[in-house]
Amino acid sequence: MGTGFIAQIARQKGVDIAAVADVAPARAIAAFAKAGIADPVQSADVDELDSAISLGRHVVVDDALLLPRLPVDMIIECSGVPEVAAKVALAGLLGGKHVALMTVEADVTVGLLLARIAKRAGLVYTVCRGDEPVECLKLVEYVEDIGLELVSAGKGKNNPLDHDATPASLADEAALKGMNPKMLCSFVDGTKTMIEMAALANGADLALSQRSMVGAPATVPTLHELFAPVNEGGVLPAAGVVDYATGPVAPGVFVVAKATDPVVREELSYLKMGPGPNFAFYRPYHLASIEAVLTIGEVMIDGRPSFAPKAWNADVSAVAKRDLPVGVRIDGIGGRDVYGDAVPAEEAAAGRELPIGLAAAATLVRPVGKGTPVTYDDVELDETRTIVILRRLQDALVRDGQLSDSPVAALLSV
């Protein structure tokens, strides 16, 4: 993802990728080379790096926490690791830089707090364009802008749901696809879909349809029928919710919206959108790092995020894939120990359910049976992890889905 993003930025007018950080600098150098940029300066000396960038050179560092000290306008994080993303985002904002994440796993864990810190500092925190939650939000905004009533919003999941999937069971398929087995596992076991749709619920200020969502099989022509409330012949318990479809809807995103005015309904029907009153608006693709560059303009020119939580309506809890004994250090997203389940935030908080974004920082102090949500009481967390610290603060400040304006919250403006 990072390599693709660098290649796209290198093609843009008025934008330069001045610095790249990677724990393996050779990867950063290779990414620059693929973008047609040769001989980047490699150093850990901030003055030397600053001078090189001022002269129009490109630089490589092995520590992303150096980036906020360099003469750049914006830091874009592409690690895919929630702890790294949280640490880079916090350091960037405290260093006075706009921050964009491609790691939505961090946003669904601590994004509401990061967005507040950015706002208080006069900066922008955002998730990058190109991922399903962001592109689905754009459809939500579109149907609202043209005066329709939102019924549902979601994405297509492109493989059967298998909560028992592990990196080992998917090793052969991952090799054929040239993928990291843990990444593939996070898709197959449903964690990625749950994360993306929970993020959408928070970013669009919508509710989840229910715990785990419905995940009905659908085709594009049936979206408007199925993703409607049960009392209208659909599968959803209510309108105004987030859910996902299985079947040939992936890799697209969709919104179902209602035309309540008979004149508008007649016009949409005339324009071949279907009989109504519910109409499906479908985008058949999301282009990941290829269109993530759109976020740069939205942040730097428009001064707004592409996508950031407006409320805390949904969480993603860690659920045991197998019987987990005391002493297990949970291997995190896409591993053999837990999968992520989208849960209404109030329900997750009431049950003290452990967010999947904190799972890799957790060690079991009580056994947890297969299919059972892991709770804070079941684990000992590494309290030195940035994402744990931020989540503790966010949990302390969230009231009724929003960050409170308590005296503690005022500290965020410092």
C-alpha cells in the first residue's frame, strides 16, 4: 500500500513525497526507485535531513517518529499495524502535522480521540480515500445532498465468512495470491469487514444494524430490496443503519435511499433507478492507494478530513476463535486466537469487551471459551502501548457516543 501510494504521489502536480520511513530502509529506497526517484538521502540526523529536503532532495529514515521534526506538511501512515498507526498519528499531531491513516484498524480503536486532538490543535486527522468506509461515506453524503432519506449503507464482502480461519489454514491460498497469510485471514474470518463497517458507522454517525450485522447474500440488482427494514420486505431490523452484503457486490460499496416525495420517486424511476421508493446507489470499486491521493487535496486545500469519526456508535470486539487458556499472548488481528465482531458501542462498553485493536497487547489471565468475547477482565494489557493509553483516555471521556467536554478533555487542547 505504501509503495503504491508513493508511486501515485510522484505522479501528482504540486505534491512531493519528501520523506519515507520504514523499519527496513531498503524497502523505502525500493519504493522511491519504483516511483522514479533515485538516491534518496539516508540519515538519522534531523539537521541533515532538513537541509536535504530544503534542497529538494528526498530522504529515508528508519524511525517514523522523526517525521514530525522534518519540514513536511502532512504525514501519511501506511503500516497496517494499529499500534504503529496510533503512535505515528499521535506524534504527528503533537508535532503540528496533519495526519492521514491507511490503517483503519487504528481509527476504529482510537479515532474519535485522535480527531479531537487534531481539531483542538487546528490540524486535520483523517482516514485516507480509497478504502470502503471512506468511499461509502461519500455515497452517504451524496444521497443526503440530493435530499433522499438514508435507509442503509454498506459494502460487499468478497469471500465466505469463516470465523475458524487461521493463517495456517489459508497459507496455500495466501501464497497463490501473493498475500500475507494474516492479512488474508483478517478478510476471511470477517474481522476486516467488521472493522470497516464499524468505522463507517462512526464516520457517518449511523448505527450498526445489530451485533455482527446481518451480512445477507445479495446481488447489485437486489440491494434496494434486501437492505431495507423487515417491515418493508428487507432483512434489516431498522432503517438508517450499516450492514454488509455477501455475493457479487464486492469490491463495491452501496447506499440504499428512499424517495419520500412522489414527484422525486417518479423522476428517479423515469431515470431507470428502479420502481422505488427505495433506490440503490452503487459504486463498483474502491481503489485503495490509487485514489488515496485525493485525501491530500481534501486536507491541504479544503482543510477538511476525508473521513473521521463523528460519534462512537460502534466498536469491534475480540472474540475467541478457540478455547484460550491462561497465559496466551493474543496474536492480534488475522491470527489464530481471535476474530473481530462489530458491536454497538454501548453494548461493548457494558460488557467490558476488549477492542480487537488492543488484542495484540493482551495476555490472558483467565481462560476464554471459543466463541466468547474477550473482556478487559480476562486480560492483562501492556499499558506502555500508545494505542492502549489512547484507548483508556478515549473510554474515560466518551459519553453517549461523544467525547465529553470535561476538565480532563480540556487537556487535549494543550
